[in-house]
Amino acid sequence: MESKDIVSELNRKLKNKTPEQIIAFFIEKYNDKIALSSSLGAEDQILTHMIASINKSTKIFTLDTGRCFQESYDLIDKTNKKYDIKIQIYFPDNEQVEKMVNEKGANLFYKSVENRKLCCKIRKLEPLQRAFKSLDVWICGLRQAQSITRINAKLVEWDEKNNLIKLNPLIEWTEEQVWKYIKEKDIPYNVLHDKGYPSIGCKPCTRAIEKGEDLRAGRWWWEAPESKECGLHIK
């Protein structure tokens, strides 16, 4: 069966299932070939909670770009302690980072979309490739309501670039559902969310948003909305 047929069948099979049921199905089916790629955002903290409740041995990893907020590092420690897990951390290649910074400057991302995407590629996409090795499925916290770049995302997708099944258990959740679940389950989350940061990435590329702004308006705010992806979720 071709990948697109597998994805279509899984979407049909899992329609109307809860995120917990969906995650449990995939963990049982793919065992050590599945992992959560966590950005440490609110959605990924929910998924971490669900996964830890189902099978603590399931791989959960995050990317340390070298430009993260201190609050993000604090959250890793809190999460590991609460769920008795160890989130694996992947770093960018130091030689690639040094070459990029020495050639284009430490703040190259403000100068052009091309520069910003280069920085994302070196600091995020390359480490992600290493994290994906030996996996068949990656779980992420994508939601359709997050931005115009994600409105057509599905529960189960085929990631052509990485040759993996991509699972989005919270794809249809609203912002209200996310925070209701976090409060009910007492899930640790980044304290920056309480300071106007709904989406948190690297510190130089993230700002708080104003009332009425899009949830991802604080990410790469100097760019047009349609370019606001680092490459992780571009098909």
C-alpha cells in the first residue's frame, strides 16, 4: 500500500477518536518507531502529558537551537520531574553555526527571509533530521486554528520530505480547549504564555502579541504571514 493510501486509511479509521485513543493506537502499532517532536509549547505539553500517561518509554525530544528563552529550559526540568521522564535534546552542528554567524552575523535573520530560513535550517531542520533517524512516525502539536499556514493540515499526514507519517492529535482543537485541558490536568507550561507569548520559539525571533493579533503574530513578526514557518511543517 502506498503512503498516501496508508494515511487516508488511518484518517478514516481514527475519525472521531479522542487524542488519547489516537496516541495509544499509534504507540501500540509503532512502538519504538514513534516520537513526539516537542517545541515545549502548550499543545506539546498536553501531548507529553498524554504520552506519559500511556507509555513513559515513548521517545520525546526537543531542539535546543542555542537561542532559546531561559523559561523554556526551566520548563524542560519541570516536565521531566513531573512525569519522571527524560526529554531528549538535540543541538545544531557547531561548525555550521559558527560558519553561518561568522559569515552573516549573529542577527542575520532580521536581514532577509532567506537568511532567516538558513538559520532555521541549521539550528532546527538539521538536528531534526538526526532525531528522525529510525522513526516511522512523528507526533506534533499542530492545530488548524494556529495560523493560515496550517488551516489545511490533517490528523494524519504523509511527510514527503522526511519520509514519515506525521500525526497531529490536536489538529481540530481550539485555543480554549487547549487551556481548559492544561488547567484541568495541572500540566506544566511555559510561564511566557501568561505574558502574552502564545507561540514561543527562539528568543530573537519571538515577541509578545497585542490583543486581537493572530496567535503566531509574535513569531518572525517582521515577515509576511504566509512565510512564517521554519520549514518543519512545509510539505
